[in-house]
Amino acid sequence: MSVDLPKHIAVIPDGNRRYARKYGLSLIEAYKHGVEKVRKFATWVLEYKEIKHMTFFALSTENLQRSKAELEVLFKIFKDEIRRTLEDPIIHENRIRVKFIGDRNILPRDLVAEMERLEDATSSYGDYDLTLALGYGGRAELVRCIKRILNGEVKLERLDENSLFQCLDTSYLRYPEPDIVIRTGGEKRISNFLLYQTAYSELFFLDKYWPEVEREDLREVLQEYAQRQRRFGR
């Protein structure tokens, strides 16, 4: 496809619970479909070599207010998928660095241990980046950023709009600002996701629930992106 392609795609994969109701599935079945779709979507993105970064909003700080039973289901699925990803040849053959952003202090310790194992296993990679926002909220990220400034990690006298990126959770990315944000499920809002980084992102809202998304949906988003005129506030 000869179109202008983004460097960074961010995704809010919404609609798993409504997908479960629509098809009469249990929550665990729906969430497994959703996690598997993340894996498939990532492989579709890899077909476009210019796209170097993918970021998925896996679990928000607000999601942690859900029932204990639902969270236990989610945490088990996350742990199982992280272990599976450790052995995934797609990750290693494409040299994909996997990183998690968010507040690890509010997540179960055994989940955090698995997250860190995967990060360590891919830390030397860098051809592509897969970022998973887990226990993440955009406002909380900005608070962490302010604390890093106060701790001297970013010199106050050198602080400007560009240097602020160096104290955000995504500071390790070459292209920390998503060119595209895709939200599924029919909702049209950002929901506290990458608030600073998405200032000039192109937004795409799909009416499909996340597990229903197909390769053609990504292709159509990329085609429309190529036709948009990005103004960056000008």
C-alpha cells in the first residue's frame, strides 16, 4: 500500500464486555478473544515496516475499580499472555522491545514480576516497540512526571515542551507521540490515555467491539490517515 504511513499507532481496545453480552460469552472468553486480537493486530501492523511503535491501553487505573472477580480474571489472562509472549517467535524474530507503562505499585506483585521478565528478555531489541499501558492513567503519569522534575531527573531550567517528554512514561520511544489513536467500541473519547502525547494525534473511532476488528479495518484507517492533512494546531 503506497500511502504515507504513521510511525506510532496507539489503540484503546474497547468493547470486550459488550462483545461478551452480544455473543453470550463469559467474561473470561471475551477477554481471551480481546487479548488474542491484540496479538493479531500487532502482526497486521508489522506488515507495514514504517510503523515502528504500537501502544495498547490494556488496563486503566479506573478499570482497577471493577469487581475483584473480574480483576482476578484479567490478571490471570495477562500473566498467561505475558508468559506466552516470552516464547513468541514473532517478538524475537522482529526484535520487538516490550515495555509496560503505568503505576506498578497498584498491580499484583506476581503480575509485575512477569512484566519485568518480559521487559528484561526484550531489552536489547529496538527494531520495533510494543508498549502496554497497564495500571495506567494519563493524569497519574503527569503527576509522576512532575515528581521526576522535582527530583532533578529533568533540570527545571532546561524544561520546555520537548524536554517534558523525557520525564513521561514513554521517554524511551523514538516517536513518543502517536500519529494515530484508534478507539473501538463506538465510544468517542480518550479516557485519560496518553494525555500529553496525543495533543496532535489523528483520532479514529470504530463502531466495532475490539474482538470484532479485522485486518481490513486497519487498512482503512491507514488509508484515511494518508488523506488527512495534519496541521499540528496551526
